[in-house]
Amino acid sequence: MIDLSVSCGGLALANPVMPASGTFGLEQAGIFDFERLGAFVTKTITPDKRLGNPTPRVSEVPRGMLNSIGIPSKGADAFVRDVIPRFAQWRPPLVVSISANTPDAFADLARTVSVAGVAAIEINISCPNLEDDGKAFAMRPESTREIVRRLRDATALPLWAKLTPNAGDVGAVAQAAEEGGADALVVANTILAMSVDVDTRRPSLGNVMGGLSGPAVKPIILRMAYQCARAATIPVIGCGGIATAKDALEFLIVGCRAVQVGTASFIHPSALVDVIDDLEDHCRANGIARIEDVIGSLDLTQAERDMIGDAALEAHA
Amino acid sequence: MIDLSVSCGGLALANPVMPASGTFGLEQAGIFDFERLGAFVTKTITPDKRLGNPTPRVSEVPRGMLNSIGIPSKGADAFVRDVIPRFAQWRPPLVVSISANTPDAFADLARTVSVAGVAAIEINISCPNLEDDGKAFAMRPESTREIVRRLRDATALPLWAKLTPNAGDVGAVAQAAEEGGADALVVANTILAMSVDVDTRRPSLGNVMGGLSGPAVKPIILRMAYQCARAATIPVIGCGGIATAKDALEFLIVGCRAVQVGTASFIHPSALVDVIDDLEDHCRANGIARIEDVIGSLDLTQAERDMIGDAALEAHA
Amino acid sequence: MMMPMLDPDVVPPAAPARPVPGRPLEIEALVREHVCVNDEYRYLSLDLPDGVPHARPGQFYHLLCPGGDGLEPFFRRPMSVYRVEPERNRVGFLYKVTGTGTAAMARLWPGDGFNIFGPLGIGFTLPADTAPIVLLGRGVGLATMGPLVPFARENGHRVTAVLSARAPELLMSVEEMRIAGADVLTVTDSEGTSAVPHVEGLLEDLVAQGRCGALYVCGSSRLTRLAQSVAARHGLFGEVALEQQMACGVGVCFCCVRPFRENGETVHRRVCCEGPVFPLAEALA
Amino acid sequence: MMMPMLDPDVVPPAAPARPVPGRPLEIEALVREHVCVNDEYRYLSLDLPDGVPHARPGQFYHLLCPGGDGLEPFFRRPMSVYRVEPERNRVGFLYKVTGTGTAAMARLWPGDGFNIFGPLGIGFTLPADTAPIVLLGRGVGLATMGPLVPFARENGHRVTAVLSARAPELLMSVEEMRIAGADVLTVTDSEGTSAVPHVEGLLEDLVAQGRCGALYVCGSSRLTRLAQSVAARHGLFGEVALEQQMACGVGVCFCCVRPFRENGETVHRRVCCEGPVFPLAEALA
Ligand SMILES: Cc1cc2nc3c(=O)[nH]c(=O)nc-3n(C[C@H](O)[C@H](O)[C@H](O)COP(=O)(O)OP(=O)(O)OC[C@H]3O[C@@H](n4cnc5c(N)ncnc54)[C@H](O)[C@@H]3O)c2cc1C
Ligand SMILES: Cc1cc2nc3c(=O)[nH]c(=O)nc-3n(C[C@H](O)[C@H](O)[C@H](O)COP(=O)(O)OP(=O)(O)OC[C@H]3O[C@@H](n4cnc5c(N)ncnc54)[C@H](O)[C@@H]3O)c2cc1C
Ligand SMILES: Cc1cc2nc3c(=O)[nH]c(=O)nc-3n(C[C@H](O)[C@H](O)[C@H](O)COP(=O)(O)O)c2cc1C
Ligand SMILES: Cc1cc2nc3c(=O)[nH]c(=O)nc-3n(C[C@H](O)[C@H](O)[C@H](O)COP(=O)(O)O)c2cc1C
Ligand code: FES
Ligand code: FES
């Protein structure tokens, strides 16, 4: 038996694989086995009812997708009343993603969702802070530290801060989130991007710009996850372009304690469970008894390999 | 005859297509027709001789490449003496890319390459500034404004500032470059990224991290080019993942006055000329007399399209 | 409301842990037949593995069109079932090449594997009694309507299909629907018979003749609005099958929403899991 | 130095505007034959369009291996020519499936198109007089050496090939090289004959017999170091063919550098355009 369990951000997880917010919901219950997941992560909810953005809301680009769904939401109360209780039937812990446009509303929402059945709160701080010129909280270390501190005071639940890859210095933001009291970092949300239909000369999204996700972003987000894992001491959860166990392993090797799988589930509906199965197979095939042994095992001793490349020359012999 | 000519950053170009720095050299002279290009852009040179980074220097990722070539360089003097004169035999203007690790050395280098035969200088300010903790000049508006101002004083040639997509607020950096006296913006250099070989657990690059280029980055860089074209009044030259005339058109439509093609030439050696030919074909097929008419023609009137989608519903009728 | 309504947050409780028949599955199907129906449309039929669930009329599969040679579809593509043959373990699609994904699909050869995910969505509902029904379809809309004919006939409904196209040679399914037991009327732009007033006259005649107890429409918002007004005028049951771009296909991403009228308010519903078939009266067409 | 040396900044001046024979071209070739040579190696031969330039021994093409079905090679892959047949307008490659690109290549069928770019790089130089030459190769190194045999024979050189492999059944080209006129000696790990001291003895014997006026090596840094010491000891001309990962293939990206000794200093040279064949003495193997 391979031991896939990890402790991460205040939770004990049966394995390090969970869905990314906004790509998972109760609707998938018949599609793959919910009991297999390391955790559940819900679509971000906001305090109030919202419709979301105009269509088209998605567009495909080379090995990736753009989305500007916005956050259609029935509001926090409906969520607490109708959705949270339904997750009680499964064992994996429930992580609720929340967001709001002002620190006050954010803190209120954190209180609202701190109810039985919720194991941790993921704070989506990539959303605009209306009190800071509409800049997203997670764009700068100061605003990140402040909002995390506010939320830390509002709830006793473990707090996972989900960072934005649009920040210029994600390592500094990671440190700030830790200082503010976050229990883990989710690295990261989507990368702001756009595409244009050259025939109509219109943006391909109704909202003009949107977030890029999928395999195309993996090398960028992996770099950021590595930077965050080095900058902070709290666990980092990698999220961006993970579609296979190999992708998940890259994130674990650079130091992530868990991973989230998003867009990949749209292509292969059972991607989450496949990643878990293949992680286990990889461990078995490579004599790895505990997935913990993989975490942070990046080998830098040869980073400055001599340029002789004996290895390369002998490779075909 | 379609008029492909554009004025851009102090130069009159026969067409808006040129190579990206580091992906072009005299070695290609027999491979495609140099006379066809809008301009030449050389590999970045540094003041002194340098060896460059350890191998492996490149690695492939989904629809893109990572590179950490470093800047192997014979030094500025050898470049001025041996390379610049050779470009005199062709008509397109020569843009020389330069970089240095301190403002003084940067300014000296700008003076050194301000010689006959050079039409403009592209300043690669994505390199670390040793006097600012090793942060790249173009990571922040202040350091960008300052270095551009220094270089503005050092040369009378048109100055193109090449920005880094790793900055958190590229629009503000674009404005700062304009304030510093840049004549054009090149948006942008590669995105910092990494990948890991899960079998050896080593980074796939000798230098651990490297720059991502190719189709995978196009939606991100297109968004930045659009933001810069709105933030600044000087011309923007789009650069990132352009492989086809369609890609080039996306950049022109969002407001770029020219484009650079890099990685695509590694896959199709005549990519630059193919993009020019196909741009002309596109114009002919769509009754566009001058490429100028395409520039900045993004249609936002339907950005908030009604959600009925008559167009979609009728599409198949 | 005769059609099951789903609240976005209300889903079946206590879903079983393993997929069971009736639940959507990712399936590696085999291409059995792939032919051109006319200049624009192709028919693709697949052999399914044993024991997989089958689609009901109006449901769809989410197709993983194969990449390569410059075509790189990233998302799956939604496609209604055109022919469902549970007893032979087959399913068929009628489609038009419109872009990357369908062009990639068009390169499939008999014997090739084709990864499909489904069946998905909510299909057509028949009226409670054996009221005669009328189908109104245009273009690819006909593909979605196709399996409704045998389904309604088997359940004792008289079926009249009013098929619309740009030109007579682009009309499809006429013979097939006749063989399946429908009375078929055709209208085309080139013959000048497809304009709204003329089709409205046809529908009014059918109502007058007692042949239109329920109305099903697909493939044109013009026809949808027409059907809505005829149905409202005579108090008829009706359904409309809608399209919208999809990513997940199962209701979690909220990219496939369309606007509907609900208690005087505009609300969004997801085409993939609250449709693609919706109550005719509520669609904002 | 008998081998043309390129300074990274010195390139042919006044290059013609249009590619002419001799210059590398992007070519849409057709797969003619694709066979397994043994458990590890495959042979792929291509029909080239009329009028394209042909490769010299030691040159390579940059291959655009087709994507699809989960394999997505992004870069081209460099591959030495194994057989060059200008008169029949064909070229052949001998290769081993080692990763994404070669796996994608392995799926090609006769009749398929295959986009190749070349010929590229600097090939082998023969010694000035008709001195006898010795080839020393291992693994895929043999592929690179292949065309050197007929080339040297046609130019009046006696050729001895010392071929090394893990086991006798993995030895390739033995018959072909014999037919082309080479004396072939084989050494293998499994027979215990491939260790450096034994091969060194072989080479010394060949030198003593006057059969080794120049040494060519490829495919192993161990053998390269051995060849360097034998060549140095006897003042022999020698060349080595090297591999390095490539992006552009034409000298502009500087990713394919390897270290060389030049006037006591370590310098970098680009395998794609300053090689892949280099002076034996200068390689830092
Ligand atoms: C429930 C449903 C059933 C359908 N049934 C059929 C059918 O039976 N036969 C048929 O020919 N077509 C059908 N369509 C339309 C079909 O999905 C599109 O023609 C197809 O997705 C176009 O993909 P493409 O890659 O060729 O075009 P592209 O324009 O390259 O597609 C780009 C993106 O837009 C999406 N898209 C483009 N057009 C449509 C559309 N009309 N509806 C939804 N998404 C679209 C694609 O899925 C893709 O994500 C159906 C659509 C839906 C929603
Ligand atoms: C000049 C030259 C001639 C060659 N001739 C032959 C030949 O005749 N027969 C043959 O079987 N092989 C030959 N090789 C090696 C061949 O290029 C590699 O086996 C091939 O690139 C592996 O690609 P892959 O996608 O299968 O492997 P992957 O490991 O998936 O490749 C990943 C990346 O590494 C590069 N790479 C991996 N191994 C090598 C290598 N040994 N050399 C250079 N790049 C490498 C690939 O090109 C690709 O960019 C030659 C290499 C060079 C440089
Ligand atoms: C359709 C869609 C909706 C998303 N909604 C949310 C959301 O509500 N909250 C959030 O924090 N992230 C959201 N994301 C971002 C994902 O959680 C994830 O960070 C991102 O997609 C990168 O991972 P991936 O490449 O595996 O998809 C959404 C992503 C997609 C594609
Ligand atoms: C191999 C390689 C070397 C590069 N060297 C330089 C360089 O010296 N100076 C520079 O400003 N940009 C350099 N770049 C970045 C490119 O000029 C360009 O900004 C980037 O690759 C994005 O464009 P692309 O996707 O079309 O390649 C290099 C890129 C590559 C791939
Ligand atoms: S396609 Fe994702 S909710 Fe409908
Ligand atoms: S592969 Fe680009 S310089 Fe050799």
C-alpha cells in the first residue's frame, strides 16, 4: 500500500489531489467517485446574488482556455442552507471558496460560511478590492497581508489564500499572506489574457479579457509555486494546468503539499481520479512508499551540470 | 497592391513584421529573403564577452518552449566591427538590441552602438539591475522611467523599450517608458517559467528557470499589448507566440503598429516571410487597402452582446 | 410546466459513487460509418462498448475531436444524438463542418476510435396524452429533432414535421422522418416558402386540423419566436432545443447559460444540464 | 586544422535572396519505406521533391514530427542522414525511439507527408591524401557514420569500421558497411570485447598495420576520449560527430553549444552550424 496521505493547511488529506474552485460541483457526483478525492473545493461564492458575465464566457486557445464566467451566485445564505449540508454524505473535507469586493463584506462572508461541515475556507483574493481602486487584493503584499489578517480575525477555520499569477512578485505576496495568518497558499488563479476573432475583429469573450487556464499555463504556475514554496513556510497547493499525474508530480517535487485540478476535468471528466490512480502507480513503479517523500525533492545538485554531457552522449549507446 | 507599410517608433517600415531578438541572425540569410522583412532585430548584445548559461538551455512544454540561453556575447566592440556592417547590403532598417546590468554600462553601450548602419536601438530592460537588488529594470515603473531617461540622453537614435511580462502592472511600466522618452514599446519578452523531469527530479533547464515563448503565451501577451496600447501613446510592437498572419492580425487589431516573430521561426524557418505573405492575402481577401486600417480596429460595440445569440442560433440554418 | 425544472443548486442527492447505466460515461467508441449526406452535412455512426447507457431524444454527447495536422480543438464539442439504436449498441450524429472541432471530426475513418462523453442533458418530453405533435426545424436543428419522430410515434402521437432550409437540396431527413411515420412539410428560402408569415399560416392550418397539440422547435430563433406566439395563442405545450458554447458539459462551469423569463424576471439557465431542451414559453429567443 | 572553422559572428556575406541548391530548405517529403531494423532501431526512407539540395555525409535534417494522440513534439528533431541517394532523390534515416518526437515519427506510414528542413550543418571531411580511415561508432552513432563509408570509398580511402554495441543482435549496418567496401570489426558488451583497453588494442593494431591514417568517432564519450588519445599519440587527423538538443538548427538560438578547447581556453561552439562534425582533438569529451 502506497501512503498518499498528506497534511496540508490544517487538514489531513487522504491524498494530495482536489478540484480547483469553479470547475467542480455536486453535478459531478454521478461522474466520478467523490470518496476518492483529497478534498472538495467549491465554486467561489459571493455575499449576494449575481448573474455573472455576458456570453461568450469561454474561448479556446492553444492548449488552454480563456474564461470570464464572472461569479454567478445564489448568494451566501442559499449556499449555506442548500449546498453545504449535501457534502456531509462524503468523507473528504469540504473547502469553501469565498470572495467579496470590500474587506468588510469579505469578513462577514467568512463568518457566514464558518459553519459545521466546512473544514477550511479558501479565500479568492484575486478579485477587485473596491476600496483600493479596484486592484485585486492579491496584486500587492500590503493589501494581501491586510485582507488575510481581517479574515483571520473573522473565522477560526483554516484559511487558504488563493493567489493571483498576475502579481509582479508572487513570492512577496506569499510571504505577506503567511504573515497575515494564512494556513496555506493556493498557487494560483488564472492568468489574465485575451483573444480576438480576426474576422469579426471582436474579442472572443463577452467580457473582453478573461483568465487563462489549462496546460499552456503550467510552466508559469509551476515556477510561481516553486517561488512561493521557497518564500513561505506554510504549505503551498499547486494549481494551474495539471492534467496528469506527471504534472502533479512536478508540483509536488518543487515543494507543493497538494494540487488542484481544474480545466483538465472538462476534457476528461474523471481526470481527478485518474491523477490519483496514476500517482499511486508512479509511486509503486518507483519504489516510493509515501508521497511525502516526493514533496520538495527537487534535485538541484546537477543544476549546473558540466557541459560535457556524458549522459547525453551515452544515451543512445 | 496592398499597402503594408507602417511608421513605427521613428522608422518607416515596408511592412509591420520583424524578427524577435535572439531568434534571428545572419545565419538565416540563405534561408529566407531578408529584403522582405519590415526590419532586422539582432540578438541582445552586452558590453562584455559572456559565455551564457549551462546546458540544457531549452526544453519543450505544451505549445511552447522554455529557454535560458543567457546572453552569450562576443562583446560590443566585436559586434560593431564585425556584424553591423554586414547588414548594410539589405534595405530593411537595423534595430540593435542591447542590455547591461548597470545604468552606466547600459548608457555606454547605447553610445557604442549608435553608429552608421543602426536605425534604432531596442533596449532589453528585462535584465537584472545590479544596483537595484538584481530586480529587472522593467519590473517597476520607477526603475523603467529612470533607465529609459538615462538611455534617452545617451543616444539620438530611436529607442524601443522591450518590456517584461513578469511585471505586475505592465500598463504603468509602459507609461513610464514613454515618460522616460522611449519611441516605441516592444511587448514583451519571455515569461519566467520552469519544468521538471519527474524521473530524474531535476529541472529541465540547466539554469532551473527560463523564459516561456511560443503559442502558449499568445493570449497573455496579447492582453498586455492591448493594455499597453491603451496606456501609452507611443507605438506598441507585439511580440509573443505569433506564428501566423492570424496571430499578427490579433495584435494589430488590439492596437499594435508592428509585430515580432520569434519561436515560430524555429518550427517553420520561413515563418516571417509566410506571415507577411498571408497578411497581404488576408487584406486582399477582405478588401483592406492599407494595413494601417487594421491597426486598433478592435470592435467593442458588441462586447456586451445580448445573450439571445441570434447569430449563434442562425449560424447553422 | 410539464418539464422538470432544475434549480442550479438543486441536484440529485446521494448520488452513487460509481457510474451506473443512465449516468454519463467517458466512452471509447469506434467509428462505424461516416458519410456525406449532402454538400454540407455528414453522418457519423459509432459502435459503443457493451453495457453503456443510451441517450434519449434531445440528449447530447460531448465529443473529443482528435487533434493533429494543425487542428487543435481543446474543448469537447456538444452534439445531439441523431439516431439512437440501443438494441444494436449504436449512436449516430448528423453534423455540419463549421470550425476546428467539426473539421477534425470530419477526418475520422471507420475503425478509428472516438472518445465521447455522455449521454448528457435533458431531452424532449412528450405531452401527457397522445396529442398530435408538430416539429419545426431548420438546418442542424433537424439533427436534434430526428430521434423525436420515432420516439413520439412509438408513444402513440401523430407527428407532423415542418422542415426548413435555404434550398430544397439542403433539406435533410425528409425520407427518414416519413419512414419513421411523420407527415413532412418542407419550406425553403429559394422557393420563397420559408418566410415567417407563410410558416405561421402552415402552423395555424395544422392547429385548425387538430394536428398540433404540442410544438417542438430547434435551429432558428426566428422560428422559435413564431412557435412561441402560435403556442401562446392556442395554449399549446411546447419545447425548444437550444445551443450554447460549452466547456464542462455537466453543469459546473456556468459558461453555457442562456436567458429565460421566469416570473417576469430574466434568469440564466445552463444549456448543458438544465437543457438543451427547455419549455418553449420561457426561452428568450 | 583541416576542418573549416566558423567564428560565431563570421557568416557567408551577401547571401542570395532565394534559397538555391546547397542551402537548407523546408521540404514536404513523402514516406517511402518505414521498417524495423531490430528491436530498437527503425529505418525511414523518404522521397524528396525534384530539385532539392542533397546532404553530405555527417549533415542532418531537422524533422517536424507529427503531433496528435497525446504526443505533442513542439521542436523539430535533428537526425543525421543514414543513406543519401541524390540520383533517386531519396534520403534515409536510421533511428531509435527514445521520446516524444521519435515516437511520433514511428507512427508514420508509407505515403504520409513528412516535413523536414535541411540539409543542415557541416559534415565529415576526408583526409587530404587517400589515407586509410577508421570509423569508431556505437549505438545511433552508427547512423551518422553510415554514409561516410561509400563517401570515403568513392574517394579512394580504405575504410575500417569498428562497431560497438551492447549485444551482437543490436549491431547494425555490419552487412551494409561491408557491401559498401569497409572492413568491419565488431565489439560488444555481452561478449566482453567493447571495453576501452580492448578497443584501444584494436586501434593500435590498425595503426601498426597502416590502416588508420584518420579516425572518425560518434556515439560515445568514452570512445571519443579513447580516439582522442590514440589520434594524439600518433598525430592522426580525426573528427567527432556530436549531439546536443536543438531549437533553431541554423545557428541563431545558441541552445546547442558544447565546450571545446581552443588555445588552452574553453569555448562554446554550436553543434547545429559549427558541427555536428568537429575536429576530434578540440572536443571536450
Ligand atoms: C446541445 C447541442 C447540440 C448540438 N447538436 C448538433 C448537431 O447535432 N449537429 C451539428 O452539426 N451541430 C450541433 N451542435 C453545434 C455544434 O456543437 C457546433 O457546430 C460545434 O461545436 C462547432 O465546433 P467547431 O469546432 O467546428 O467550430 P468552432 O467555431 O471552431 O468552435 C469554437 C468553439 O465554439 C463552440 N461552438 C461553435 N458553434 C457552436 C454552436 N452552434 N453551439 C455550441 N457551441 C458552439 C465550439 O464547441 C467550440 O468550443 C450542437 C450544439 C449543442 C450545444
Ligand atoms: C546532429 C544530430 C544527429 C542525430 N542523428 C540521429 C540519428 O541518426 N538517429 C537517431 O536515432 N538519433 C539521432 N540523433 C538524436 C536525436 O535527435 C534524438 O534521439 C531525438 O531528438 C530524441 O527526440 P525525442 O523527442 O524522441 O526524445 P525526447 O527526450 O522527448 O526529446 C526532448 C528534447 O530533447 C532533444 N533530445 C533528446 N535526445 C537528444 C539527443 N541525443 N540529441 C539531440 N537532442 C536530443 C529532442 O530533440 C527534444 O528537443 C541526432 C542528434 C543530433 C544532434
Ligand atoms: C470555468 C472556470 C471557472 C473558475 N472559477 C473560479 C472561481 O470561482 N474561483 C476561483 O478561485 N478560481 C476559479 N477558477 C480558476 C481555477 O480554480 C484554477 O485556479 C485555474 O483554472 C487554473 O487551474 P487549471 O489550469 O487546472 O484549470 C476558474 C477556472 C475556470 C476554468
Ligand atoms: C532562444 C531565444 C533567445 C532569446 N533571446 C533574446 C534576447 O537576447 N533578447 C531579448 O530581448 N529577447 C530574447 N528572446 C525573447 C524573444 O525576443 C521574444 O520576446 C519571445 O521569445 C516571445 O516571442 P515568441 O513567442 O514569438 O518567441 C529570446 C527568445 C528565445 C526563444
Ligand atoms: S458547459 Fe459547463 S455548465 Fe454547461
Ligand atoms: S540549434 Fe539554434 S544555434 Fe544551434
